[in-house]
Amino acid sequence: MEDLPFRASDERKTRRNKPVTKQNRNTWLFLAFLLLGGITYLFTRTRISMVDTFMFSANFMIYIGLLISWMQSVRDRLLPTRARSYILTSALLMIFYLLVRILRFRILTQVVIRRYVDYAYNIPMVLVPTLFLMTCILISRGEEAEGKGKEWLLLFPACGMLMMIMSNDIHQLFYHRLIPLSEFHGVVGTYTYGPLFYLMYVWMAVIMITGFVILIHRKYRQNVRALIWFACVAFIWVGLSLINWLVFSPLDMLRMYHSPEIQVFGMLGSFEVCIRYRLIPYNENYTGFFSSLGLPVRITDEAFRTVYETNIPIKAEDAELFSAIKNPVYLDEDTRLLGMKLHPGYVFWTEDERELHEEGRRLAVANELLSEENDLIAVENELKERKAHLEAQDQVYDRIASALYPKQKRIEELLESTSSESDSFLAVLAECCVLNAYCKRKSNLLLLSEDNLPHPNRELFLALQESARFLKCCGIDAAAIGEEYSEFPLTAIHDLYDSFETLIEALLPVMRRMTVSLASGGIRIAAETDTVPPLPETSLPVVCRESDGCLFLTLTAAKGGDAR
């Protein structure tokens, strides 16, 4: 117990005043930075480039930082409702509004891009008031009222108006150009306002007024103080807008805030009043809500004193709670206690594993019954795999035997018809060697498949080379020359080698010298012969040409390929 956190007796009382103090501090800090942003803008026209740039950048970063910090506070303060989503989306559009203004007036120079950025400048001007009205409708009706979610229908006319604005180049209903389109990028004096421009501002005014009326009408009896503050924010917002529009803009006077800042932070102030004075729905009765959960959950402070607990209590000592923060603790065989650190304290809950353990025991029994069946199935599958492997081998060997049978039969006939003591025995034996060389290489090719055949490969060249080597046994000066690698598919290799063997056997009695090489699309044979015998039929077409006692034969594969 010595490791437990220190228990302060007045900790809860001190913490009770923290939210209000922190809220007031954050409000004054926000206003101070907002004032600082306005002051930095006053120093953006000093005619000193470095100072102007630094102050302008500081002004922009202050405003963006304020918006981002406010978004984070909204995420922390509000429950995850649609109202919070609408407010956060509005804040993102406000950031987009300020960013587009920077791009429009400070960075972009290309005419077309500046023109469309000028059109995009109106996107937040249309959508932010629309989201404000959607939030007001949701606040007045409540999250769980009938017709839930129907407020998003307001986005249809808003998006339709934006599509019309973005396509102004076609119809000119928003800006009516006074100069050619290629030069137009929204400079004052180069256009007049069209009916769509005035319609947009009417839409914004009607939307904002409708939102204010809804809040005032529905909430004035429930939260008068909030509506007073709401009216004050609206008065300051409208007042600053009118002063900026009627005084500063016509005289082009230097000012701390322009219209975008006034609109952005005026809208932000309206949302903040709704949040600060609880116009946005949230659950106040945390204790009652938590106790009725029907789950074993407890929330404690940092000293493990219970703050909230459900109607199913957790029976655990402080030491067990402390241990459960790091690792789960079993209160009994079937109850597991878990804990997690929260910002103000800890949350603990239990998980009932009784059904899980019962299922585990049932599964253990079932696994014992299934294990024997699994062993039998494994043996059966192994036997099936072996059988399939043997059958595949038999099929391969049958295919090889069927393909080589004519040559083997020919070898048998030659050896049976020739005596070992006869003068022609050596010639017959040499011919048998040539046939055996074919049988060997052919069987190797039959063991291959398209899947395991590399590309490029030397299989055809090696077969031709071995046949040429054994032709020397017949007294023929033969050789395979040239490129060794080719890209022929396996079927083309078989056809080329079979046709080559057929031609060689026909030329064997009259051939003195022979070379064979891989060629584009097939193979080329050059042979010196005593006579030109009739050529047998082959599976591939043969082109024959004779020149100066040499016979040139070209075999072309049906499926193409090439020597590499």
C-alpha cells in the first residue's frame, strides 16, 4: 500500500473550482491573442518589406492558432453529437476562408487560378451560415426529436448556389465581366454584380436571422442569460461589420480587422455563447446516467475514491485497483478486473469470463473427439497426395514412353537385323547412338512444363548440340553453333527438335558435314551432301535451298520465338 498515490483531503474541493477558473483564463487569453492579431496587422504597411512580411505572417498564424485551439476546446467540451460536428465543420470552413483570402490577395498571380480562388472565396460565406442554422434547428428541436437529421436538407440549396458561383464563367450571373475572360480575376472595377451575388447575400442574411429567431423563440424561457449574451455578440458583430463597411472601406483606412476576421470571429462568438451557456444539448445527470448503465464500472479520483459507480458494484480493494491499472487482476476464477488512467482519475471495469471458460471446457472435450478424426484425415490426405504424385509421375512416364516408342522400336530393329560381326555393324551402331541421343534429349524436354521452363533458356540448343555430337560417330563433321539462348515456348521447342531429327535421319546416308544454329523464329541447318534426297514430311514447314553443293534448310516454329 506504500506505492498508492497520496490522498489529499481537500482535493475534490480544489478541483471543483478549476473548470470556472480555467474557462475564464482561456477566455481572456483568447481575447488577448485576438487583440494581438489586430495590432500586428497595423504594422503590415510600414514599407519595410521584412517587417511587413513578418507582421503579416504573425497575424495569419495568430488567427489560425486561435481557430485551431477553439476547435480543440469544442472537441473536449461537447459530447459527440451532430451539433458538435456542425460546429467543427464551420471552424474548418473559417480556416479555409482565411487561407483563401491569403492565396487570393498575397500569393497567386496566374489569372485563371486567381479567378477560381475568388469564386471559392464564397464557399465558407454560404456554408458557415447554413451550418449555423442547422445547429440552431438541432438545438431547438433536440438530438432525439422526430425528424432526426432532416436539417441537412438545407445543404442542397446552399451547394446548388455554390455550383452556380463556381460556374460563373459560363453564365456570368454572379460577376458580369467588363473585360475579356482571359484577363478577368476579380479585380474591383472589372465587373459588376449579377443577381446571383445579391441572392447569396440575401441567403446569408435570411439564414442568420432565422437562426437567431429560432434560438430566441425556443430558448428565451429556458436560458435568458444566454440569449442576452447572444444578442450582445450579434450587436457587436453587426456593429463592427457596419463600421467596417460604411467608414473604413470607403476611405481605405488602416484598421485592425477586416471583414473576414469580423465575420469569422463573430460567428465563432455565436457558437461559443451556445456552448458556454448550454444551449447545445448534453447530459447533465452524469451520476444517474452512469448508475443505470447496468455494467460493472467504477470511476474514481486519483486517490481511488469513488466518483461514479454503476448499479453493479465492483468489490475490490485499493491494492487490487492499483494493480489492475497495469495488468488485469482476477477477483475470482471467472471475474477479471481491468483499469485505465483518465485525466482526472481512473476507470475500472470487470469482465465476466464464466461463459468463456465454459465454452473453453466444451471446446476442449470437442477437440479431444476431433483430434483422432483429424489424425485420420491427415493420414488420408497424405496418402491421397502420394497417390496423386505417383499418378502424375505415371502420366509423365507414359507420355515419354509413347513419344519415344517409334525411336526405341527403330533402334531394336536395327540391332536385331545386324550382326555384330558384319561390316555394317559400326555404321548401324552409330545410327543407334544418334537415335539414343534424340531419345535422351526428348525425354528431358517432356519432363519440362511451361511453368518451370525459364525464359530465355538453352534447352533447344543443348538438344541440337548433343545430336550433333553423336553425328560424329557416323563420320559426319557436325556442330551446333551461334546463340545458345532462345525464347521459344515449350511446344515450339518440341516441334523444332522433332523436325530437326526427322531431317537428320533422312540426310544421314548422304551427309558429310553439318552445322545447325538458332535463328529468328526457328533453326537453320547447313549440310554438305553427296546428293539431295527427297525430304520427308515434318510437323513444321521447311524452306530448302541448294548452293555450291551445300544444302540450306530453315525450320520455322508455328508459335514464334527468337534466339537471344
